[in-house]
Amino acid sequence: MGAWGANLFQNDIGMEAKQIFVDFLKVGKTDAEAIELTIKECADYIRDEEDKVDFWLGFASVLFDYGRLTEEIKERALSLIGVEA
């Protein structure tokens, strides 16, 4: 995995989470299906202590940008940076 900057999408994990989610939407998956499938596809990142930060923050950001951020994912991302929802 690589990183080329400090932006949420300037690393392979953030970019991959974004692309996977968008691809699921493009093939007609519902919001809930796309979220669930993206989480399943990225399970290895979620289990890794360092990679999970890149995944959850990037994923929460793309969900927010698409108007699909769930309360559960918002809380998970905020807890990683020490902020209460």
C-alpha cells in the first residue's frame, strides 16, 4: 500500500474504498447494499490497526460527499480521531 500525501484520498486504502463504493452504486446497488458490500470487500483493512483509520475516514468522507453517510459510520470515523458525535 502506498501514500503520497496527507489527504484522505492520497493513499491506496482511501482511494480503493471510494472506488469500490462508487462502482457498486454504478451497477445499481442500493445505498445499504453498496455500504455493506464495500465493508465486506475491505475487511482486511478494517482488521488492521493502522489501515482501519484510512478506511473509515475515507469511507465516511465519500459517504458524506454522496449524501449517504450513516450515523453508525459517522460515529465510527469520529471515534478514531477522538471526537464524540
